Amino acid sequence: MTSPQALSPSKLEQLTSLLLTTLDERIFFSHLGKFLLKDMNCDNVLIYEVKDDSTVQLTSKNGKAVKSSKKAAKNPGPAGHVLRTKRSYFSNNCARDPLFAEGAIADGIQAELVVPVAEEGIIMATLHFQSLSDIRAFSREDITHILNTLQALKKPLTNMKMYLAAKHLNEALLKKVTEKELELEASKLGHQVSDNYKIKEKEIIGKSESMKRILSLVDRIAEAGVNSLITGENGTGKEMIARRIHCRSPRQEMAFISLDCSTLDEQQLEIELFGEECGIDRTRIGLVEKADRGTLFLNNISHMGMGLQAKLSRFLSEKMAFRVNGTIPFRSEVRVIAASSVELETAEEKLLRENLLYSLNTMSLRVPALRERHEDVETLSFHFLNLNKIGDSQKALSPCVVKALKEYSWPGNVRELQNVMERAYILAEGRIIEKEHLADSITNAQIEEAASNDSVIVFSEMTLCELERKHICLTLEHLGGNKTKTAKNLGITVKTLYNKLHSYGMIAPKEA
């Protein structure tokens, strides 16, 4: 194949006249593609229309209109690069170019040139010139030739830009009107199943054995359709687990509604959950009704008052309840998934009614703390560090940083790790995260551990009873006064611990 032909004024004038006769983008770009295929002496000419949301859609191939094609994701391959940089791009070895890579190999593309079609700074399409052999290679002269051709077609391109802008605006307005009509229709039925309540599953990062076991159990729970209880420390991802259960269940197309029980007092929480009769002609629908046939996730269930717990337990049993001030019961086939950062069955004080605990505990699971799956720390760190980052904007972790992250105890779990990585990304000017970019809590923990390892054990005379008391008190202090965790750590029962603390005079007799 040879380089492009010299521009012919008469041919360009004919093309200009032809393009001015239509505002159908498929016909318009088909005429343009047919002309460029012959003009550029290449194997393929593809034209992708740029949509209002920055996605692209194939409109023309080799001068023929493409009637239906899927939209590509935002920033895809070479088209995405051209949209971001607003500059042409070419490669004469697509198989080894990361922007083309797999697609080029599959389609047998040897070389490709991508040029933006822009008017007044707005890109309305991308032109893709492809060569299937090394006979035809692209160069900067090709870019200059195409840009000169587009400049000669300025008048019809300006018309098309104005038409597409109006079309995209109308489509956006029509979408909003349709969404509003669906929302109003849903509210008439008493179920606000809007996009706010429909969710997509988010990936749960974790290859450790503990996470594999949890996710396997989660998938079985999803299919079972029963109410469930999720426990785990704050920041371990209990809501992510609940979302996965919903998205992998037969209810996935229905609403998923999340409510934190610790944010409202009991009266407000009851109205939020079960709704309220505000008068003869006014009814407030609660989340239990809104989530009918879907999933209701109740976080921090242990903060719910005992009276409201009784009402929730009765609803789970009968699938019927009354709104606040209501006299007629409503039905809802909602699935309830509850979560707590407290181990409810072994808690020192009774936080959940037994009948409610039994109703929720049909299937229960405990999400492991991050320190219990340290092998996932590096993978999670890289994920959060480069979340929503692409190409050259991605950064890496130095070996000493990886070591520090794995050795840290992560009291805030995955949520803390995400915050640490987001902070480190901002502080690091280069592409490598160093220890100086980490939070002080991590670097200080390493210093304290080193100092502890270097310290000399000093002998002091004491009896075994005194040594036991000292060890119990230090363990209790280290665990923030949590007696359940202290007893578990010491390998004794909570009752035994209370008895010992009473003998030391540290608690009142009635507490023991």
C-alpha cells in the first residue's frame, strides 16, 4: 500500500456537498468513511461517535453504517487516549503497544492511526485507520493530511457538531423525564424502587484462606434466602458482605437498603423502619415496606432498643407489622441482614433479645479482622492506592513500606488501610510510596516494637499470685478494658475473670 493521495479540491467539494445533505450521523460518517478509506489506502476505516457521557460507539466501518453496536466503556484503549489528550496517536506495532494489545492481536491489526474529529474543542468522533500488514505504515505526514482534510470539511462538521449536541441534550432530558415517571409510578404503589436502592456488586479483595472460607459461605447464604447475622470489628467490610449476599441472591433486581441503627434514637428508628400514619390522607412508608422482596441491611443492630427489637422480632416471624399510629397492618417479604461489631452471643451484657437473635442467627458469619489475614494486606494496599487511577497516574509501594504494612496490627481494619493509602498517594510526589508517606501510627508502631524487642527483662521478686494478677491487669489494660476479649486471650471464662478481678478488689461484688 502507498501513502495517501494528494487532496483533490473537486472531490472535497463533492464530499462537502454530500455531507451537507444529511444530519443522520450514521449516513454522514458512512460517507466520510468511504471517502477516507479510498484516500488513505489502508485496510479498514472505523468511525466511533463520542457520546455525551464520554463513551464511544461504532457508527461506521469501511463506509458502511453500523446499525447497532454496544457502547464501549469510558477511556477505552486508543480512543480513550485520544479523548483524554485531544491529540492523534498511531502505532506501527499494535501487538506490542499496551493501548491496543489483546484486541489488535485478535483482529490481526499490524498498524493503527487514531485521529479526533473536533470542532471548537469538542470531539464528536474518532477516526481509526487500520493496516493488516507491515506494507502500510503510518506517519506524522498521515496525521497532517487527515487534519487538512477535516479542515476542508469544516462547514458540514460544524453542522454535525451542533446536531449531535442538540441530540445528546434531548436524550439526557428524555432519560430524566422517564426516570421521574418511573419514580412517580413506583411511589403510587408504595414502593420507591429507584436507582438509589438498586445496587451492583462490588469486588471483595482477598485471597487468604480465611476470606475464601467466608466468601464460599456467603455464596451459600445468598442462595438460601434466610435472614442472617454478620459480626466483625469496625471497618472489616460487613456491608460489603451484605451487598454480595444480596447481589448473588434471587432478590438482586430488587432494592437493597442500608440503615445504621446507631444514628437514630428509638422513636426515630421505629418510624424509619416501619413508617408512620400522619393523618387521614398522609402515610410515610418505612424502609421495611420499601425493601419488599429485596434486602434490608441493619448495621449496628445492638444499638436498637429492646422495645423496638420485640417489634422487629415479631415482624420477622409473621411478615406483618403496623406503622407508627397505624391500625391496619402491612405485609413485606423483605430479607433482613443484620450486622454488629460486638459478638452478641458472648457479650458481657445482653444487647439483643434472644428471640430476635434466634431469628437473625439462622445463618451467621464472622468477618475476620485485617490482622488475621495479613497475606491480603499487600493486595488491598495496591488496590486502594490506585483505585480509579489509570496508566501513568498509578503508583507502587517500596519493599520497606510493604513490610511495615504487613507488620502493623490495623485496629481500624480495611477502612483504616484505605485511608492510609489515599493519604500516601497524595503525599508522594513520585511514583513510589516510601515510609515517610505513611501515617505516624504505622511508623510509630514499628519503633515501639523495636524498642520492646531490645528491652532487657528485669527480674523482680514476686509470688505466682502476684505475677498472675500483674499479667491479668496488663492484658485487661492492653485490650482497653474489654473483659470478654481479655478472658479469651487468657484462656479462661468470663466468669473466672470476674471472680479474679473481684478478689483483687477491682470490681464490686454485684458485678462479679
